Amino acid sequence: MGSHAALAVHPDSGGGAAARIAGTVAARLREHVDRLDLLAANTVEQSHALMTRSRAEGLDALVVLGGDGAAHQAVQFCAGTGVALGVVPSGTGNDLARALGVPADPLAATDAVVAALDSGERRRIDLGRAGDVWFSTVLCAGFDAAVNERANRMRWPRGPRRYDLAILAELASLRTRRLVVRTESAELELDAMLVAVGNTSWYGGGVPICPGARPDDGLFDVTVVGRATRRELVRMLPTLRDGDHLDHPAVRTLRAREIALDGNDWPVYADGESLGTLPRDIRCVPEALTVLG
């Protein structure tokens, strides 16, 4: 007891799922803190203003109820501060929650947050930094970013199947581009389909594109898919869900603290949010975020 927490709700997350359970989650949290602020907003600007007001009044923990987009905004707010982040997943992808070991069921996730609030349990994880934007899961460019862009425009189906359909649609315009990947110890130049820089393993609603990535080792795991035919890529797709794509001869992997991506103007996405286009300089910032649990 004795803590000041806020519950940030993106009412549209998960097709309105967040709004439907917000009252239940808030009631559960309110029993375990001295003060709970309910922050409901559908725009980044509204959300940031409400969070800033709570922080000025002594906020200890921010619990976000929503999907990866809502979590991404909460990370921008909590990174590099003393405000601890808790995640209750209710969106489409929920990849940060997955990486943190948070239960997929929102009410079970709420119980986990409550337990951490009661015990005071905290841990620190790494974040990626691209320009002035933080990211917690995966930054991607190329084919996978185009898939993300298409999936964001789709209204059906919900969940991981949306990404699967977007992949099939993007295969029609598939082509390689020249890519340059520079790290503190190596340089890779090749014709490529995509590059993924993982602070954690998953993107796209549970695809372990960087299976070995951990958010507590101070390093990115980088997966690069080089030249592959459309047929080869189609054969590779079923292996993505199991992480077996790393065995394909077109796949290269690296580990690094700092990465420069260049060579073309591919779209770039991080945590499922658009960051413009290449080139991009990216660095891993150890222990940049405090999380509950």
C-alpha cells in the first residue's frame, strides 16, 4: 500500500476490448494502491498530457491496458524515469506482454500486476533507441515493415491471422533491395528482403523473428533475410512461428549494441509503429525501463 498508480486505457484497443474491461481492471487495482488515476485517451497527445499530469503528482507506476501501440506510447513516457510500467494486454499483437511473460488473459495479467504492486517487485529491461524514439520489442524494415503497414490498414481478421493475410498480400510485390548493416564490429552489405532488430524475440502477434533476443543482455539480436525467391519465402513462412527460419541459407544473424541501417528507403516500423524510412541509426540502452514483476 501507499503507492500512486495510473491505469492508461486506449478504449479502441482490441476492437473495444480494453474499454469493456477497464472498469473491472481499475476496481482490482484500486484495492491495492492509495491512489489510482484512470487515464482514458484515444490520441497520443491526450494520453501524454494525462500521464504527465499524474507524474507531476508523484506517480509510482503506470499500468497500460491495450495492445502494442498503447504499450509503445507508455514506454516513451516511462523510459529513463523512475515510473514503473505494468502491462495488461488487450490488443491485437501483445508482443511486449509476451516478452515480459505476462499472462495473455487480461484479468490474469491484472492479478500479476497487483502481486507486483503488493510485493514491490521490479526489474529493469533494455530498450532500443532510434533517434528520439524508444522501442521495446522489434524494429523492422523491408518486407516485414510493409506487412505491418498493410496489417494496420486491415479491419479483418483480428489477431495473428491478420498478419498472415498481410504477408500473403505483400508477396505479390516482393523484390530485394540493397541493404547495408553496420555494427560496432562488422559490416554486412547484400541484396535483402528484410531486416529485424530485436530487443525481444517477437513481433507481428507472436512471430519469433529474433528467437534468441533477450531484453536484459545489453545487445540486439539482428535477423537479415537475404535474396530469396517468392517460392523460397513461401516455404520459409511456416517456419517463422517456430523460429526455425534461422536454419534457412538466406538468413543471416548478428548481435550488436549499435546498428546503422542504410542502402535503400525501406519503410521502418518499431513496436508496430511507423518510424519513417531508412537510413536509421539504432542503439541498445541497457536497463532503460523499469517494469512491474
